[in-house]
Amino acid sequence: MRVNHAVSYRSYVRAPLVAALACASLTLSGCAAWRTPAPNAAPVAGADGAAVANAGAQTTKATNLQKFLWVFSPYRPDIQQGNFVSQEMLAQLKVGQTRDQVLFILGTPLLTDIFHNDRWDYPFYLARGDGELTSSRVSVFFKDNKVEKFDGGNLPTERDYIARIAGPAKAKPDAEVKKKEEAGSASIQINK
């Protein structure tokens, strides 16, 4: 009788302890405070808060502990929000362009403020399933419906962005490409 009572008592103590440990690991695996920022470009000296926010794309990566604890967490899809503005797009933007030209180059701004009609903001946010966060912000300032200045900083190229989403492109060996060209080629002879 005593043996059964002692065994059942141990299981009553172990079950809540195991459940508490599982809950703690799941909570820590999804905690955003465990992320550590990746090194960014040095901020511009004497810049105000808006200029530092527009200094380019900032990337934050997950710690090794968070990556380990994600074994216990559910699937997390990649989430993209906002307007992606690349280096190539920002290079096309020039001072003196009209609002329609900016709309053509950068697209519709995500943020237009009724109190600041002469400012368009293009924020971007990409949260990867593995915990990597990328955010950027481009601001375009107008005066008399022409671009007066714009802030964007060091933005990724379109190729870098595609590599970040889909993974790096794999180069095919030259021999494989030649085989496909030979196999797919056909010759047509015309006799008169």
C-alpha cells in the first residue's frame, strides 16, 4: 500500500514541474527581447532621430538560445509589410521630380500624413520565420509639389532582397548548361 502511494505522489509532483518547464521554454522561444541587433552602419554625426531611422536597412538576428528553443515553437511564416525600396529605385529618384514621377518610381506611399502633406514615407518590415528582422524607411520631402530632399540611407539591392527571401542563387556548371543546349537544339535543313 505504501509503495503505490509513494509512486502516485511522485507523479503528482512531476507533472506540474514538467508542464511549467515546457511553458517556460515555449514562452522564451517566442520572446522578442532575446533578439540581438546585428552591427549596423555608424550613425550620421549630429543627425536627428528621423535621419537615424532613415539611415538604411537594419537587420536583427535571433540568438542561438532562441534558435534552439524554436524546436518547441509552432511554424512561423515570413511576414512582409510595407513598400520595399531598393538601392536601384532610390538611385532613380532625383531632386526636382514631381509627385507623379515619385509614384511611378517608388509606388504608392504607405504613410501620408494630413498634417505633413509634403512628406511621404515608405516603411518596410520583413520578419523571417527564423527570427531575422529587417526594417527600412525611406522618406521623400516635397516643396511646391517637387522633390526637395529624400532620406533612405544604405538600402539593399533587389538581388540582395531576393537572395534574403529565396536563398542565394545556385550557379550551374558550364558543362550542364552546354548539355542542355545540345539536347534542346534542333537543326533544320531546307533543300531546294
